[in-house]
Amino acid sequence: MTARLPSDARRILTAQALRAFAYGFGAVLLGVTLAQRGYSSTEVGLVLTTVVVGTVIASMSLARYADRVGRRRCYVTMYLLLVVVGAVFSSPAPLWLLIVVSLSGALSTDVVESGPFTSLEQPMLATALAGTERLGGFGRYNAVATAGGSLGALAAGLPALVHHWSRAAPPDQRWFLLFVPVAAAGALVATTLSAAVEAPAPASGSSGPAGRLGRSRPTVYRLCGLFALDSFGGGFVIQAFVAYWFSTRFKASIGVVGLVFFASGLLQTASFLVAIRLGDRFGLLRTMVFTHLPSNVLLASVAFAPALGVAVGLWLARVCLSQMDVPARQAYLMALVDPAEQTAAAAYTNTARYVTKPLGPVLAGAAQSVAPGLPFVFAGSIKAVYDVVLWRWFRRVPIPDAGATGSPSGAQLPFPSLDRTTEEEAP
């Protein structure tokens, strides 16, 4: 956990921190500024939907072409597209132009996204790191993203503060210009990555052409289905709904809700670092399942909280555990597939999470009309099913050596101390 990361890994984390700050800033301002410009709720929904559609299109395109075109070239291009997004959204551009740039896939509606950028960063990190270094790298990667996004969201209060000081302050949409220097800096960092982060040639007989799924296709498709189920469950309790529920159920003020989410961000950041030690001690799959499953029990329990203090306590306890599976999941996926399949595997699994998540909020609204806390019960139950099925399907699946070490020998598992289940329970 304390080992110094290789230079390419440090550069990826630096570029990602810049983007996370911009996304945290933009996630708060996006809907507000669209409404201030006079767009109807339907038009705002259209733009936000287009952002999600663009994320899916860009991720699937990278899955197919990134390894052939070059990961570094695609990575720089995505940051340059983010520069364009910032310039357009800060200008009085017409609705159609906002929709066009949203389709680029460079924008995100989430503070910490799982889109085309991460579909490139995950395989590049996996290539730059080997063996037990990989889990530590992914732990830091997610900690940096959460911390950067939280700072960006906090900085989103700056426009209102400036308006309080001066009536001549620029309108909120102009603050999207912040994306331009931040994204440009990210592009500059991306250009310094070495050729070592590029996709290796596919191993003979083990995979298809670069950018395609070969040997690992059935495994990746199973994981796509499971990750889609997990994301669908998470859609029932998106942050906006939780804030609404605290406010209506317990009359919590905006200030209190803001403090709860700020504390959530701090706990999530710390949990990513703790997950590294758990993964080292108990294994990747066990860390994924046996931290995530208790968190879902806590999530369902929030529905039955009799008072605000209890609800907040259960929520924060859940937050301490709920994201520990993320770095383990990313490292596990990268270790499970051949090196030449890593970009496609990351893109497909990330896209699967995006496709189903928008369904959750709609169904959460319907569920709440039946019982106020029912969305928490549904979310916890669905996500618990994901944990159980993941364990049953993958507890006997060995991790091929080529997935992490690049060794052709196949003589040992890439994480001999991390996934004891693959040795102890293999049939």
C-alpha cells in the first residue's frame, strides 16, 4: 500500500484527479445552469439523457478501436473533447449544439464516472502495474477520484459566493470555462505517458485481435450481467433520492444533508485504501463479496430507521463498506482476462453499469408511493442477490497468470496470496 507507484501510474492518477475535480464541479452546476437558461424540464432531461447515451457510444467505440488506434492517443483525444465541452457549455450555444457535444462521451452526470475515460485508465493501470501492486494502484485510483470529485463539488459553491459579493459576476454557465484549463492540463499529462501503457499483442491461441474479446468472452458477459444488476439496484438510491428522502422523511435541512454527503465522501475515500489491505489479506473476490453484502443489509435497514440520527448512522456505516469492492473488482477483472482483452473488458463492463442505472430512479419513485423506505429495501435486496450470485459463479474460477503478470508460463496465479479460493476450492 505504501509502495511508490510507477511513473505512468502516477500520471494516470494525476490526469484523473483533474478530471474528477471538473466532473464534481460540473455535476452540481449542470442541471442548474440548464434551468437558468430557460430550458424546460423535458429539454434538460434530453441533454442529461444524451450525456448517458454519449458515454455508452464512446465506451463501446473504445472497446473496439482503442487498442488499434492507441490508448494514449484516445486518452488525449478524450481530454481535448472535454475542453470542447467546457467551451460549448459555457457559451450561449443552442440546444442542438449542447446535444452534439454531449454525444462525445466526454461529459459525465456523475462525480465519479465509469465511462470512456475509465475504460482507458483501467487497462493502462493494469498494464503499468503487476501482481500485488495492481490492487494498491486501483485503491489509490478510486481514492483520488472520490477526493477530487468531492473537492470539485465543494468548489461548485463558488459561483453563488461570487454572486453574493458582486452583482456583476458572470452567470453560472460561464463557470464551465473552468473545464477548459483543467481538461487541457489533463491532456498535457496524458501526452507524457510512455508506450508501456499500450495494449500488448494478443497471446497466441488465447485471444482474438486487440480490442476484441476472445477467450474471456463468456466470463466478461457474465460479469456484465452481474454489474448491470448491481448498478440497477444502486439506481434506487442515487444521491439525489437519498437527499430527498432525508428531507421529507425526517425534515433534515439542506445543510445537514450536505454534511452527511461530505462525510460520505471522506469515508469512501478512506475505504478504498482500507480495501487494499483487505484484498492483500483475504483475496480479491472475498473482499468484493464480504464487504459489499453487509453494506447492502445496512442499506435495506435504513428504511426502518425511527429517527434521523439512526438513519444517518446506518447510511454512513453502509458507506464505509459499500465501495470497498470497487478497487478489488477492477483489479479482479483485469487479472481475469488476457492483457489484449483488458480495454474491451473494461469498456463492456463499465457500459453495462450505465445501461441499467437510469431505470432505478423511475422505479424508486413508484416504490416510494407504496412505502417511503421501500426503495432502500429493493436496492439492498437486489444488490445482495448480485453478491450471492457473484460468489457462486466465480469462487471456483482460477485467475490465469497471463492476466496480471504477463508471464507465459501459467505456472502460478497472479495473486497467490489474494485469491486463496482459486487454489483451495478449485474442482
